Amino acid sequence: MNMGLLKWFYPGLKVKRWIITALLGAFISVSGLALLVANLLPLNQYLLLWWGDRFFGSLSRAPGAAVLVVTGVAVIVYGLVRAFRSVVYALAPEDQGRLVEVLYTRRYLIRGPRIVVIGGGTGLSVLLRGIKKYTSNITAIVSVADDGGSSGRLRDDLGILPPGDIRNCLVALADKESLMEDLLQYRFSVGELAGHSLGNLLIAAMNDLAGGFHQAIRGMSRVLAVRGRVLPSTLQNVSLGAEYSDGSVIYGESNIPKCGKPIRRVFLEPRDCRAMPEALEAIAGADAVVLGPGSLYTSILPNLLVAGLAGQIASSGAVKIYVCNIMTQPGETDGYTASDHVRAILSHAGKIIDYAVVNREDIPRPARERYAREGAVPVVPDVREIEKEGVKAVNDLLLAGGDVVRHDPDKLARLIFRLILKNKKNPRGWFPQNMNYSNGAE
């Protein structure tokens, strides 16, 4: 007998009693069914009825046999339910009350559209929080050009790829997001660890334990029960450079916004860095590829400059969607309209956008004034100029509440799925339940 099967009969599991109960129910039900057949069919079933009289007495006759069948089925169900509860309680006692909901949700999510999201920073994590409610077929492709803050220090000290944007995406896709986010995003404020986030340190530790950065991300994904997967756009150590309108050049992602000059183009060193094969495969099989939201020159474009990635997007049959930022970014997109953002992507990566999503909701005056003091203003949704570039513009009410001006995850997710269902066939029969597609007046 298989040793794994024998383990179910170890003492203390509190499963054997319920398995035996279910087997007893099966015996009663089968016996009742046999006796019922013996009573109803015009056959000589003397031996069977004699056996029934010995074990079940008066219940061996037709009415009693029917009672035995019903009773046996009830005992089977009771035993199996109690055995199932014992197993669930041992594995996840906190989730046993919503087990059916968890199982249904996971089965539902696995049938959802295949979505590839490309970018970095907090903007990408906002989108991931919205779409993970409707599909688990998510691949987040994240820039690894960051060289500032905790990520930059770990990159210099340990020679690993920057973990900051990866960490944000892992937290956003985690099943236990509310319980883990505060811990992983915690930053030390004193001592040698001042400025480091705990999540970055955990990824760095996992990098050593697992034997590589990609393996570290996989390990963290298992720990966090991530819906989907997170991939770096490349596993090579790259540096981001920028050429400004006056011809000057600077290197380092964190340095680019500091010059305050209009950016002509950005580029990667080395320029022949290759995309991860898994990233290319995800794009090839995607129903939708979403760029942004996020910093245009330092989060989105660095991914598109990785060799092979933009070309794969262009050749993919996916719906290609760019989500434009709501506010301009000081030192990076000063004075940019939505069409300026679109033109920057097209000039760097070619025709890889079908739709440009822009916000048309008014920014509350207090927030607008606060951002203006930092040099940021709302991005003008110049729809006609966007469409002159051969890109369809979709403007909607996408603003989240609160003090920070950012996209609402649910509103943005609803709009993304509306565009997917409008443009793609739905072979898996998936449909987003309880999703109100309208964010406001069209």
C-alpha cells in the first residue's frame, strides 16, 4: 500500500473517525439499496432478504430499505464534511469560514484574461491592486534601472538588481496584502539600516538563499501567495541614461529628473541587454498588454528599451493600452500633455499602443495647489492630438479619493477589462462578475 495513503491513519489527525463514519454510511446505503431492489423486483431474493432480516430486522422490507438508503447517504455526507473540515482547519484555521468563497474565487480568477502590465514604481502597483480582483493570469514586467534609495544601496553593496519596484508589485499582488504590506514596506529610521525597507532586505536575503534574483522573486511570490507573477524586464545589470534637448547626457535613473531640462530621449547601457524569455512568452500569449501608469522616462520606457521587448509587443495580438499619468512629473515631464506622453513612447518603441487611457476628472483645488508648489500640474487630456498619432483615446473619470492624486484601482481595472472584452474573443467563457463598467458619464 502507498505509504502516503497510510499516513491518513496516523493517530491524532482527527480524520480517521470521519472516514470510518463515511464508510459506515456507504455500507448502510448500499445495503438499503440492495434490499429495496430485492423487495421490488419479482425475483427470488430469499438469501438476501434473510441476510437483511438478520442485520436490519423490520427495516429489510421496502419502506425500511428506503429509509436505510436515505440514512446511509446522510451519514456519508456528514462524515465527509467533518473530515474535510478537519483537514481545512489544520491547514488554514483562519480561512475555514470562507472556504467556499476562497475556492470559488480562485477557480474564477484562473479563467480570467491574460494581462501583461509593464512599468515600475507605485503607479504600477495601483493598477495591479485593481486587476487582481478579476484575474490571476497577471504578469508584471518591472524595470530594473533604479539606482536610488534603498534599492540603489543594495545594488552597490551586494551587486544585486534593484528590488524596490519588484517589492511593490509583490505586495500589490499578494493574497494577504493587508497583513503583509506594513511589514514589507517598513523602513528603518536609525542605524546602518536607516532608509532600507524590510521587503528589500528580504529579497536580498532570498537572492543569496535561492541562488539568483529571479529565483528570489519566485520564492517571495510563494511566501506571499501572489496572484500572478512578477518578472524583471532583464536580468542584466543596466544603467539608464538620458540625452537632453541641449545635447547633454547624464547617467543614473535617480539623476535624470534633477537636471530640470527637457528630455530628448533615454537609453540603456549596455544597449544590447536582453529581455527575459518568460517576459517575451507572456507578451506573446497575452490578451492585453498595459503600459503604466508610472514615470514615463524612468519607469515605463526603460522596459521598452530592453532588446526584443518592444518588438514582441508590436507583433502580439494583444490589446495594447497605455495608461497616462494624471499629473506631470517635475524634472521629467514638465508641461507635457497626454499626447506628449504618447509621442514619447512611439518615438522610443514604435507603434505599440492601440489605446491611450487619460483621466478627465477635475483635481480638487487643495490637491492641485499642493502639487503646484512641487512643480506638478494636471496632464491635459488632449484627445484629438492623441488620435492624430493613430492611437484611440479613452478619457474617463479615474481619480481616487484621498490626499494623493492617483488612479482609483477599481475604476482603472473596470476600464481595462471593458477594452479587453470589446476587442478580444473570450474563449474561456470568463466574465467579470459584479463589475459596473461605467465610471461616470461617457
